[in-house]
Amino acid sequence: MSRAAGFLSLSERSFREPLVSAEDIVAGVSARLDRVERLFRESLASPVAIVDEIGDFVATGGGKRVRPILHLLSADLCGYRGPHDVVLGTVLEFIHSATLIHDDVIDAAETRRGRPSAHHRWGNTVTVLFGDYLYAKAMAMALSAGSLRVMERLAWITLRMTEGEMIQTRYAGRLDLSMPEYLDLIERKTAVLFGGCCELAGILAGVDPDAEEALREYGLHIGLAFQIVDDILDFTGTTEVMGKPIASDLREGKATLPVLDLLAGGSTRGYALAARIVAGDAGVDEREELTSLLRGSGALDRAASRAREHAAVAVSRLERFPDGPAKRALAAVPDLLIARNR
């Protein structure tokens, strides 16, 4: 499977068909994306046997590399022509990988991308330490950009993401989250890193503060749309494609947007089913029944509509930038992200 195909897979569901292919979007940055991939793998190598072993496992784990792609496209949008976009693209993927490793430990997830999770293979203690190693490695690599501003933003991003992880532990099992609580959580856990991917490119290029903010908001709303689609796929995706069973997030105690929408409408049956899934007492039939309720009530469609709204806001933030291949690629990203099936 090509990197572009792995980055975005199209789906028919409730989203309109994208007009631009993933290959078209990635084409302009493919050479540098290959360099990110090589640097990612090289930087995971270590003379310490256990670090090298887990690093090889992470390096071969696949991934869409969405964040480096957004960073490289944003660098092109801003006219950046230096070497540091490849380095920061790799740094961003390191940070993302670290969060996935820590997430899996916290959620006690047995699989990641269709194979055993790192902590399932090596245990919690070593895996948590490896996640910490990735964060430290990312910051050490970022120093090569020679920008205090870059380091400050990376520190702010990782702090916000850590806060989000801590908040989520307090929300575990709750089925009564308000919309502001939900949006604040997914902004911290997911969207803030997307925003950073784009904002950091502007910092490298030395754009003005308004342009920096526009880039950050573009990425932020892309991230919000991305997470909402993840919420939808938790019920509409297949185990074969997603690499995890239906309603996995809910089984881990995470109340996602469609579920919150359904319960806000007063569905007593929906609440009973969701509570049983959170408690680990529900079988496949009950998880499928909840999916039918989400679909029949319109909760899935309303979530899809909200994802499209965030996508539209993201595209609007590109208006201040001149037309060109990078701008057109970034404008096409939202449609492909929300049409994915994994």
C-alpha cells in the first residue's frame, strides 16, 4: 500500500465524494515525506537493545503520517525553503507516536492498527518509559531548528496534550459530558497537535502573527473534524479495516460525540446500552443495537455535519494566503480526512 493510500482511504458513508485524490495532495511533498520516514526510522535506532527493539516495532507500525504531511504542505504555503521542515515533521510524528503509546497504556488497549499494542508486548513500565523517551528525543531533535519560538510552542503543545490525557481519566465512564467539555477534551488531546503542525511551519518561514494564527486555526479545525470522524468510525468502521472491534472507544469509557448526542436527546434505551458497554457487560448484539440507534436517531449524521462545519472553517482560514499548489492541496485535505474509513 502506498503512503498516500495509507494516509487517506475513501468511504461513501454520509460524506460527499472528494474531488482530489490523496496521491494528488501528497505528490508535492512526497520526496520530503520520504525523508521524514527515513529520519523517523533512523532516529528510533539505538545502541540500547530494548530501546532499539521497541523502536523497530514502532517504526514498522505504519500510520498515515497526516501530521508531517500537513506540516510540509504548510511550509510550502509559507514559502519556506530550508531544511528544518523535514526535521520538525519527524518531531511531530515522534510526539504523536508517544501519545499513542501512552494512550494505549492508560486505556489498557490490546491492539493498535490491527496488531498487539506495545504495552501488550513489553508491559506497562517499559512502554511508558519508551513513550517518555520519544518525547525527549523529539525535543532534542527540535533543537536543531535553532528557534526558541519553536521550542516554546512544542512545549505548550505537549503540555496541553498531557492535560487532555489527565482530564480524560477524570471523564472515564461518564455519559453526561456537556458539549463544551467534550470539545475542550478533543481540542487538547487531538486538535492542538494538528494546529501545531501548521503553526510551526509558519514560524519556520517567519510569517506575521496573523498568518501564524490562521495556520494554527486551520490545523485546529482539521484536528477537530478528524477526531469527530474517529468518533463516527468507532461505530461505522469494520474490525477488518479499523483493526479494533466496534465501540472500542466506548468500551474504554470514552463517551464520543454520537453517543453524547443520542443521550442528550433522552434515549433511555441508548443510555442502558451505552452503560452496559462501558461496564464491559455488553455483547456484539447490544453494540450493534446501539449503532442502529445512533443511525436511526440521526446522531451519526449530526456528528458528520459537525465535522463538515469544522472542515469548512479550516478552509476559510486559508483565504489570506496566495493561490498555489500547496494552498489547493491544503484546501482539499478536509474532504479526504472526513471521507476516510480508518
